[in-house]
Amino acid sequence: MAASAIPHKRVHPVRSFLVGDEPMTTGLWGIIFFIFSEIMFFAGLIAAMLALHSDTLLWEPTNGAHRVEGDHVLPILFTVLLVSTSIPMQFAAFAIRKGNRKAMLINMAIVLVVGTAFIINQYFEWSHAGFGISDGPYAATFYTLTGFHGAHVIGGLVFIFAQWLRGLLGHFDAKRNTAIEAATLYWHFVGFVWLLVIFPLVFFLS
Amino acid sequence: MATLAGAQTSTYAGANAWRVILEWLTTVDHKKIGIMYLWTAGAFGLVGMAFSLVMRTELAQTGTIISAETYNSIFTMHGSVMIFLFLLPIGAAFMNYSMPLQIGALDMAFPRINALSFWIFLFGGVLITLSFAAEGGTASAGWTAYPPVTLDTGNNAEPPGAGMDMWLVGVILLGQASIFGSVNFLVTIFKMRAPGMTMWRLPLFTWTTLVTGLLILLSTPVLAAALVLGFIDRNGAGGAFFDPAAGGQPLLWQNLFWFYSHPAVYIMILPAMGIVSDVFGVFTRRPVFGYRSMVLALIAIGLLGFIVWAHHMFTTGGVFLPFFMGATFLIAVPTGVKMFNWIATMWRGSNIFPTAMLFSVGFLMLFLIGGITGVFHAAVPVDFALHDTYFVVGHFHYTMSIAATFGFLAGCYYWFPKMFGKFMNEGLGKLHFWLVFIGVNLIFFTQLLLGLDGMPRRINDYVDNPGWELMNMLTTIGAFVSAAGMMVFLYNVFYSLKWGERAGSDPWEGTTLEWATTSPPPAHNFDSLPEIRSERPLFDLRFGERLQDDPHYHVNNGHNGNGGRRARQPSASAREEG
């Protein structure tokens, strides 16, 4: 990277962490605005959850099932796993900023494996839940929120997988890596929203 | 500047009709996409107007011509088509066409996503209109689609059928198109400006595009959440979200819906305000008064627009009245700033009145009536008396429907020479203006009076209270007069496309950058750009030399500390892009 070739270049502390010392590309601006709209979408859904929960008498599943099966170990474990994949994803971005494509691919592979495991666990959570989507506000909210979040995880995984294949084909270097930075930001968003969704839903709203 | 007038119609030599069609279907050029938005939204607008004529025929006298179910379906589709398929996309049409030209960009930041937006919009629009063929007919719960009317609760006589689902999915698609579009507008404005085009030199229409883009970006997803919940509620959740019998809350829908739909009225009116500002800046031969205060007022309207949604729900008893009343009153302040700035621009200007200017002045008058009746509504006691009467119908048509349409019509007359290289016919244009101006005032002022007299909205028949029949008849006459005016407009468009007087690059002596290129512009927009050192680069180009030593030039030119006279150093990012 020829950053030192440009004299008097100012380095913005936040921006340089997010996207390196290069100025933000149009693609990155685009994904950041798009993530803001996604945040508002989930804000709408979460607001609906909180509003419906305010009427606690009708909150419990109508078929008498428990709200979540068994203990909370698996949800906690997979929450921690999903949120911590932000770290290898950010390392992948750091690696390609230095032109290290191999480290980028390894880090992205970790994200892909753990993310897929998260989705598989989600499938088992759904199939073991003792209630259907029509069993009252809690049940409907549970499936809607985890479902939309799961769809976003799958979308993020497809996004990352496509960039991973491009990486295998030799795309990306220290200067041209907007897609990796964009995928990283999107993945941070997906993990962050999960924290907002799962904690109220599973632990706090009794 | 090379003449590339033919570039707009086709880039193929000896192209046949199929080639041209294929070219338009596959285009990613912001100008062509803008023109496609314009035609599509215009066509939907005529459909919506036809629905309104059906309603006015029904309401002209007591007694019924069409059934109540048909009437419900027609007024629902009138609102949905006019808002989602005419007013919102026609704003997008002008933003697509003019904004990149105004900032000196080659195209949008993401041209292919721009094309994707248009096709998603078209698909969603077709889905909504096709619901006439659905079993059980179209959605018929009003454009606001309040549950539990939208649900099959077991209590409603005719539960809505597939048409309601098509409406929900269609509007989700339109929202998706809007979000993609807004990302595109925002990134284009932030990243694609020509060197020297700083934020404080953006034309006012571009500023409105920026604020509108932010409103779309942050409010539309909330509507998408509401629509998704509504769809799940109808198909699986059994009313758990919105049906009180199943544990849901109807007010939840209203909150989510208006969190979008109140900013949405600004999404509709702000681009019209931007067009009007630009038109005033040209036809008064003066810079727009208070450029910076215009921008700040715009931003204030955008911010306040997010905290007033519950004033649509005053009578529900579920909202905190004083806060939403106060916040709604506050919006009158930045709106008033804009109003006085426009008037001050005309004050002692060398005003000329081509049709675009007539529609802009008409915009001011209509928006004034609409805005003041809006302040009436903001007062809770008045709203309690007038809620769901024709006063509301008159108010919101005056503001977001008719005033916005006047702004967009001004935009049509103003940018038509740029889009097609020909003037619109002025005689027909003036006839169009007067017919529509008289017509809409006849419609909506009588509706205000009807509302004060207590006539409720969304009814297909009424008892002949004294005066109601007369005023309803006047309203219906007004509807047909303005429809006749729109027919004149339609004829004018085709007449001018074929026989219109040829327009040069800069037919109006414009001030912004879109007039610095040929009409229509080449695919790459600009062969060269003038130096940009104020928000009126073409004025500087024309008169800068001559006014070099005129002390007033400092005052009239820039509105910022350096008077726009001394070119500032281009910013770091501008230098890199340049």
C-alpha cells in the first residue's frame, strides 16, 4: 500500500479502523446506508415485540407449552459463537488490507463454518419448540424475529461465501477490497441485531 | 460542446424499433430510468384520477350508483395508486433525472441498482393493480389498511381475500424499490459531486433529494416491518399481532404505519418544494432568498417529521397528546420559513410567468391553504371535532396531493426541454394550469366546508343535509374540470413531443448545472463543466466577467461569507475525485 507516497495524509481514527486508510468507496457508503435501513426494519419488529409484551396476560403461548424448551445453554452458546465470529471477519478485512489473501480466506472460512452451524442450531430450536406460529403473540413474535434474523444470517453467509469464492479465484488485494469490507460491516450488523433480538426474547421478557 | 442530441434516443446506428425497446428495457442510464419512472408514474396517476372520478360521480347526489363494496375498493385503490404509484415514484423520476445532472455527475453511484429499483417498483405496482382480478376483489380497507378490517376475524361480513395479500406484498416491493433508490441518491450526492460542488453549493432540488433520501431510508423499513407483520398475521399467525381477540394490538399497526406514513408526506412534498425553489431561482431572475435558511428549514422539517406520527392517532386515546401536538405545531415554523423565502424571492424580482412559474405560484397558494388547515388539525381539540371528516380529506389533498402535483407539473414544464429537447406548448400549458387550478380549488375547498359541516369521509352515500348535496355537486364538477385540464396536459405532452418548438441547451437561462449540457444530454451527461464557485454556476458563467467589479455581485451571488466570488480551494475528496 502506497499510503506513505501521499504527503500530509490525515488518518481518521474511526474510519481507518473501519475501512483502512483509503477513503471510503461508493460501495462502502452504499452498504452503510443500507445497514441503517436494515436497523430500522429490525427496530420496527423489536418495537412490535415490546409493545405486544406489554400485555403480559396474553403473552404466553396459548397451547400451554413453555416459551423455550429445556435450558438456555444452547441459545447462549450459539449467541456467543455468532457474535464472536465478528472477530475473524474483522481479521479477514485487516488481512486483505495488508494484501494477505490467504489469511483472509482462512478467517472467512471460520465465519462460514460457524455461521452455518448457527443456522443448523436454529433449525433444531424451531423443530423442538413446543408451539406453532399461531399460538399467540409470543409464538408469532418468536418465529417472526428469529426467522427474519435467520434469513439475514443466510443472506450474510451467501454474501461472504461469494466473496470467499472470488478470493479463491484470486480477486482482492490491498487496494481493491470493498466487497470484503462491506461483507464485514454487514456481518457485524447481523451479530449485533441478534444480541438485541435474542436477549429480550429469551431472557428478559418473562 | 459537441452536439449529441441523438444520443438520448438511441446509441445504435440505424436502430429498428425492437432495438430501441430492448435498449430501454436494459438501460442503466439515470436519465432513461428517470423518464421511465415519469411515464409509468404518470400512467398510474391517470388511473388514480379515473378512480377519483368514479367516486365523485357516486357522491354527486344522494342515492347509490355503485355498491358499498365497490366504493370501498375504489377509494382504497385511489389512495394506494396515487400515493405509492404516482406521488412517490414521480418524485423519484425527477430525482433520477435531474439530481445527477445538477451535481455534475456522470450517472448515479449504482446504475444497475437504479435499474433494479425501477423494475421492482413496476412489478409491485402491477401486483397491486392486478388485484382487481383476485378472488374477493382488491384490498378495500383504505390505503391505511387498519386492522382488524384487514384480517379475517370471523366477525367481518366479507373478509378480505387474496387482494389484501397482493396489496401487502406489492407495497413491500415498492418499499424495497424506494430503499434501494434512496441509498443510491444519498451515495450519489455524497460521493459523485463535481469538483467545486460543495454541500453549500448544491442546488435546492438536490438538497431536497438528500433530505428525502434520508427520510425514505429511515422510515420505509418500519413500514416494511408493519406490512410483514400484517402479512404473517393474515397467513399463519391468526391475528396474534393486530387482532385484539387473539392477543394482538390494532394500535401497534397504526403506530408502525404512521411512523412511515407521516415522513412519507414529506417524501412526497419535499421534492416538489425543491422543484419550486429551483423554478423561482430561474424565473424571478434572482437568487433564491435565504439559500442557507432554506436548507436548514428543509433539514428541520425532515427531523421533526419523525416525531409527529401520532397526530394521526389523537382520537385513539393511546398517544401522549401534548407532546405530539407541540411537535406538530413546531413544523409550521420551518415550513413558514420556506414560504416567506419563496415570497421574498419573488418580491421585486424580474418575474416572468411561463407555465412552470405559474404552477410554482399555484403551489404556494395551495400549500398555504393546506399548511394552515394542517395547523388547525395539530390542535387536539380541533382534531377531536374534525377527525375523519372531509376537512381531513381537503387538508391532505391540498398539501401532499395537489400542492405536490403542482410542484411536479412545474417540474414537467421546467425540465421537458432538457429531457426531450423541445418546449411544451405555452398556450396549452396556461389552459391546463387554469383548468386544474380552478378545478382543484372547487373540489377541495368545498370539501373543507363539508368537513366543517360534519360530513364523514369514506362513505358512499349521505343523507341530504342542507347544503351537502350542492357542495358535493360542486366538488364533482371541480373533479371533472381538473380532469379536463389533465387531458389538455396529456395532449400537450404528445403535441409537444411531435411538434414542439426546439429548445437549446439552456432555454430558460437557468442557473444550475443541468443547463450546461445539451438537450437532451448525451449518455455521459457532460462534455465539459463550467467552474463551480457558487450555487449558481451558470449565472457566474454568463455574468461573472461583467459583474467582476460590481459590489452588489458579492451580495447577490453567494449568500455565504465569501460571496461566492473567490473560488474556494476544492476539498480533499473533490481533488481526489477530480
